[in-house]
Amino acid sequence: MKSFVLDFRNVNNFEEVHNVLMKAFDFPEYYGKNLDALNDCLSEKNILDKIYIIRKRNIFKGFNRIIEVFKDNNIELEQIIVK
């Protein structure tokens, strides 16, 4: 089983989050960079690996919607929150 580490410490908005996700999971060029596209790509990838998310405590408003998409796809997450 492989694991992924997603470092969101330096992201400030959804576009930057989607850029990290696109690179980490090798999403296609046409990835729509929105929650629906994330859900579609995660379900197509059928990720069974554990995902570690590193983020700031005070990350931008709405970031938790990204987390919910992972959970909706039954992807195991562990969040590491740093200052």
C-alpha cells in the first residue's frame, strides 16, 4: 500500500489546492479544478492508499470541503496541522 503526502502549508485558495492535487495524483490536463472534478477524478482513480495532509491551522475558509470529497470517496486521511 502506497501513501501520499499532500503539503498544503503554502496554499491560499482553491486553485492552489487543485494544483497540488493535480500534480500529486497525476490528474489529466482537462481536470476542471473544482469539487465536482475532484470527486470524479478520485472515484476514477479508486485510491486505496492513505493520504497524509499537512496544513496550517488557519487555512483559508472552505478548505474542509476538499476533505469532505476525500471522505465521500472512502479515502483514509490523516491531517497534520502545523502553525
